[in-house]
Amino acid sequence: MKKRLSISDIANNLGISVTTVSFILNDKAKEKRISEAMTKKVLDYVDKVGYKPNQLAKSLRTGKSKTLGLLVEDISNSFFANIADQIEKFAYDFGYHIVYCSMNNDVNRAKELIQLFYDRQIDGFIIAPTEGLTEVIQKLLKNNVPVVLFDRHLEDLETNFVISENHRGAYAGTCLLLNEKKSTRVGLVTIDSSQLQMRGRMDGYREAVELLDKEVLITQIVRAQPEDETILQIRDFIQENRLDGVLFATNYLAISGLKAIKRYNLPLEKLVSFDENALFSLVDPAVSAISQNLQEIARQVVHILIDEINGKSKGLVQVVVPCEVIVR
């Protein structure tokens, strides 16, 4: 393998000092009163030979790697994929790059990934935390590592977070079914989880149903079960409870619900999903959505984290972003 060109090589080839080359490459030529001619000479040569600085060495020198770690539940999920795209764009505006991966709701995997990112000296963490990560994230905070949680937060942990109005969003979605769409038996399909965002959605559904003196009808899906089992469980839930409206707590549950309706020819047309999906306006029956403001969540997350990294934070920042109900 060809030897990587170093600053010393550039200095030797141009017959100048390593210090001069270093100052020019680190945008300190004017500060150090290096002539424009010398600066141009070095930059032209660097461009000609295609020199790229050693990022590890640069991060050790500056104390910043200019990378952020993004850890989510499942990057293939449309919600996380779309918000990762937004986070990446905002981070890039600040000169940062994103390294992201999926935890797959596996606590041990999540701990390994967090340690890996920490060892790689990333500048900050953006995490949609799975259950069981309180202690690990607490250690990051004790080591003064900038952290922002999003989508959900951890009850026993005082840290920055950006979340959606899960309770109010689910309440509004349930009211849409009960009022505008005139449903009388509205069920909630959710996952078997104690995560705060899921609890908020369940509480919002329950409040709306009880306010109108209707029966609370809830089924909880085991997250790890095969989708065919989920489809059967949704079918049985709809049929056994004679539902005429369903609120799905996530968009992937809504997709499974649509499959159940189609596969078993269920007479159900009044559907609402928490989280949008491109398919919802195309399918029959169409699915109304409680849409999270992904752009605003991403903007807040990145700005809070960059302020932490740059020492501009004035304490905990905890943001709750409103949702929008899209009626179809």
C-alpha cells in the first residue's frame, strides 16, 4: 500500500517548516502573518497531490472529532429513517457528520454500541433510548459527554430531550374517530412496552374514550413476534370486539392492521395511526395520521447538542413538540 502523505512530507517537498504547513492547513495563515504567496503555494500543492488530513490526529489535537453518534431502535423503520435524514442535514450545517446504527431493542447491543462510540471519541450522542439504558447514559453524563434523547426519555434520568406530544396526539386521534368519524367502538393496537412515549399514547386514547363514556378496548402486541402472528392478533381483536374504529400506536402496527383488513376482508374503514407513512394516502381504506414534526424535532435535537458541545448550554433543555392530525 502506498504510504499516506503527511504534513512532514509536504514541508520537505516544498522546503518549508512543518509549522508553516500546519498553520496554513488549519486556517491560521493570517493570524501567524504568513504571506498570501506562501499560503497559495501550500494550498495549490495540497490540492495537486490530493492530501487529506488525518482525522484522528486532528481530533486529538482539537479535542473534537466533528462526528455525532445517532442510536435508534431500528433505522429501517420509516420514522427513524426520516428523522435520521433530517438530523444529518442539520448536523452538516454545523460541520458535523452522523454515525448511526440500530439497537434493535437489545440492551446489551445498545451498551456495546454506546461504548464503541465513546471509545471512538465522538463529540456527542443522540439517542432514542431502549429500556434498561439509564445507568449507561448516566455514566456518559457524569463524564461530561453531551447527550440528547429524542422520541422518548428515561423517567429517572435528568437530561436533555426532545419528544412529541404523545398524550395529546393520541387523544386527538381518538377524538377524530369518535366524533368526526362517528365510531362507537374504538380500539387501540399498541405494543407491549413501558416506554414513556407508548404510555403517553395509551393514556391519551384512554382519556378520550372514557370522556365520552365508551368502552376501553386495548390489545398489546409483543414486539418480537412474527408479523403473521401480529396480523392474526389484530384480526381477532377487531372481530371479537366488533370494532368500527382503530387507533394504531405506531405506523408499522398500522401497516400490519391494513394487511389484516385486506387478508381477512374485514369491514373496517375508520383508521388512525400515530406517525405518518407514505402509503396511508394511497391505500383503501385510507389511514388518517397523527404526524410528528420530524423537521422540528431534528432541528431542536441538533441545536441542543451543538450548544452542549460548544459550552453554550445554560442547563437542561427539555422540548415537547406538537403533533398534527392529518385527516383522510
